[in-house]
Amino acid sequence: MKNTISKTKFKYIDTIGFTADVGGRGFHLPRDLAINSEEKVFVINRSGAMHTLGLRVSIMDVNHNYYGEFSKFGKNPGELYWPSSITFDTKDNVYITDEYTHSISVFEKDGNFLERWGKKGNKQGEVNSPSGIVCDQNNELFIVDIHNDRIQVMTTSGKFLREWGKKGNQDGEFNKPWGIALGNNNEILVADWRNDRIQIFDKNGLFIDKFGRSGTNDGDLSRPSGVCVDKDGFFYVADWGNQRVQIFDEKFNFIGKLRGQAKLSKWAKDYLNANPDEKRARESFSPVINIDNVEPHEESARIESYFWDPTSVVIDKNGHLLVLDSNRNRIQIYQKV
């Protein structure tokens, strides 16, 4: 990536994943990812309404080691229907929100199902299509309650603790919020999706700050879906509507953007080497289709290396930025240099 403001640059490192729509090593329409204390990467594969065999949670690491998968499509306990977001408690138990069943499913780190809790509604402790979820060091869960336009804080067993937010565009208000993350000082970062901004709160819901505005220019946001921050205080935003990741410094100044530079992953190369006919077809494939001036989503559909609906961003312990590239069924990895 070429940076337009500061001397900070971001280098493409690697790609993990390829399309695997019936399970196994790979992804199918992944929605969120998170990294546990063992540096294992968990990816939620939402799959599609007409093709549900690919719905599962995949486990891997950044070195392309694949450890397996768990759960499947369904409405029963232990199953997922519209999984949206994932987080871990201090024991690495897994918590997954489900927008359809209005619930949170809990699993052990190896995928064994523990419990499911949640109820549809707008009262305290009830949720209406929960999306983003993050757990702090005190094992408090911060849950994005999309259609109630609020954040709810609950225990790991589902007991209500507190809430904040309502529908609107003023400070502390939301319009269909999506992603959530912890800041370096345990602030709560919320991707306020339809308001095209990131809002920052303390753990009790006190508004601290915000950044972002609607648009397509550098520093503008269009339906941001995820956010994270690195140890230097740089913010990374999955600018979903603009098909890019934008980077801001600790004072919210725009410092750069990523459009995507993916190459074939190790898994994809292994597959092609094992399937000569597919490999020959790939050799005649053009990864770039010449286009006129079109909107970003269409451009992403025609240029293989670009992000196509980036939905989630996380930073690992080595400072690598992992970007979940949903419609391309892969993770792109970058590093600040």
C-alpha cells in the first residue's frame, strides 16, 4: 500500500483460505473472526440461505495450520442459523451471537457445546438480532443489539448488567450498529453502521469520542462493519460499503487505506496441485477484468486481489492486521512497517 500522509506503510504479508462450501479447510461467506489466547484464529462461516452445508466455525492459525471445525446449520442448541460475531472469555470459551435465534451460544475452545441463552425482545437482557460481541478481562460481555440500537453488557451466563444507547445520530446514539472491539485502555469501540462512524465509550457507556463521516473520500466511511486498534493507537476500520480498510492515527487523522492485494493462499495452491484440470483452467484465468468506472462493490467483484465485502478486522500478538474478506472466502494479512 502507498500511504498518502505519513511515513507509515502497510505491507501485504499473506492470504489464508479459499472457497470450501461444504466444510473442511477453507471458508464459505465468513462473517467474523477472532483470535484466542493460543493465537488460534476462529472464523464464523455463515454460508448462504440456499446452501447451508458450509455453515460452521473453522479453527486455524496464521501459519496455515488447520485444526478443525464445529457446529452446523440449525436452530437446536449447539447449532447456528445466522451466526454473526465471536469472542472468547478468559478461559477461551467461545461466545457466538446469532441474529436469527436472538441468542448467544457458548462452546469450549475445542467446540464442545456448553449452553445457549438469550431471548428476543427490547427489555433489559433481551436482544433483537445481536451482532458484534466482545469480552473483557473481567468476563463481561459487550453485545451489539442491532435492532434495539444499543449496547448491552451481560455476564458469561447471560445475566443483564447494564446498557446504553438508543436510535439516533447524536453522541451515544446508534443506527444499526454492527461491530465492537476493546481499545488499549479498555474503551469500547463501536462500528455505528448506518451512521457511518466509529463511537468510543468507557465500559459504563459514557461517550468519549467519535470519528468518521459519510462519504467515499479518504477518511470517509460507508457502513463500517468492524474496528480494531493496535498497540500504537492506530485504528483500523472495515469500511464495508467502500470495500476497503482505512487506517487512522490516535488523533483520528486519516493515514492510509488498503484496497486488497491478495495472492493465492497455500490452501488454494494445494487444491490446484491436487486437481490438474482445475490448475490448467486457473492458468488461463485472468484475475483482473477490465472495467469502466463503476462503484466499489462491482469493482471488487471483478478484481481478484481486492477486498470484496471486508467485514472484520483484528490485530494478532505480532502486530499483524487480519482482514476477513467475506465474499472472497479468505483472510488477508498485513503488517505496519
